[in-house]
Amino acid sequence: MPYLSLMTATGSLTVVALQVARRRPLLALVALPPRLAVAGFFGVALYTVMFCQAMGMAAQTDLGQVNLLNYLWPVWMAILGLALLDEPRRPAPTLLGAAVGFAGVAVARGVDQLFVVPASVVPHALAAVGGLLWALYCVLLRRWRVPEEQGGTALHFAVCAALAAAVAGATGGWSAWPGWTPSLVFWVVFGGVGPVGLAYHFWEIGVKSGNVRLIGQLAYFIPIGSSLLISLFFSSALSPALGIGAALIATGAWIARRAGST
């Protein structure tokens, strides 16, 4: 949580610097409609804290499945789009794609563990609910036709930084903080500027005004790429079932997204 707090604070500052470089008013970063600010609290700030807490609590052997529960969000976006977006949809293929995606999460633990309940289901629940919140936020951005200049990334991640700092304070995270080292500085800056600051900022722009179908197609690769990174850093989470599960989720997202093609 201390790392998350510092990283998301760096992400907010990155978006501020980008706004200055583009000669746009800084007030636009915080002058958001109330419904967008509330949606961003749940869909960005709370989601990020929930997902990171889930990954921190999960046993290493469960990391792959917990991660994939979060990365069901492309499937959730297709399901929520049925009810919330005024776009052509075919419910049957969408629900079929969702079923394939959920099957991927189940398979990710391995056939031998398919019906074995994890020692703690809390990380799984946090990741699943968090992914649903993020998907709902993305769909609402499209439904509300939020203009590009009303980017909430800086505000939402500033709130996330405060929320993560509070959680760290309540759980003793700051007292366990090892202090600044070159490695920690690198990861805070790298994570804050890249995956948090720039990536989320441009994702919001894409969801608001870009080709949503193309974005959805590119999102198919996210569960697979994320699973590969999990396997790279945590060898105990590596299993053939993890790759199969990630591929099933990507396939389910593809089926669900194709349901919107006419």
C-alpha cells in the first residue's frame, strides 16, 4: 500500500504535467460533474486499492486465478454494454462469451484444484468485484458521452493515493516501509509515469472518443500478457492451466465483443 500510494501520486503528477504541456487548464482535471467524480472513486480509486490488496493477500499459488478474476473486465464490459449502451447487441453470443470467460477463471487453478475451495476467498472476491467496478466505470464514460477534456485520471488517482496511504497507516504498512532505495525509486517512477499516469489517461481518451470495438479487440491480449508477467515473477504460480485460463478469458471477450458487430 505505501508503494501504491506513492505510485498513484506520481501518476497524478504525470497527468498534471501532461496537461501543462498541452496548454490546457489545470482546473479541468478536478472540475468534474458529480456523477463522474463518484463513478471515478469506485471505478478507479477503490478498484485499484482492491485489486492491489487482493494480489498482496493471495497465496502465490492463487495469484494467477486472482489476477484473471480481475481481468474478466473485458467480459464485464460486454455484458454491461447490453444494458447501458445504446449500441446494437446480440445477447446470446454476449452471454456465451461471458460463460467462456468465467470458465477460464475456473480452469486457471488446474483441473486437480477445480472443486477445491481456496484457503481464503477474500482475495478472489476483491479482485472480482474490483474488475466489475472498473468495467462499469468504462461503460459509463461511454454512456454519459464524457468529453475528452474532462479527464478524471489525475483526481481519481490522487484520491487513490490518499486511500492507499490510509490503508497502509491502518495496517502498519508505513512502519514496514524499507526506505528509499534506487530500486524503489525506479519502480515508483516507472509505475507512476507509465502504467498509471500515461496509460490510464490515454485509455480514458480511447474509451470516450475512440474505436471501442478496436479497443475491445486489443483488450483480449491483456489477460494473456498479465498471466505471462505473473508467471515470470512468481514461478510457483506458473502452470499450463494458467495459460489455458487466460486464453479462455481472451476467447470469451472476443466472442462477447463480436456480438456487437453487425
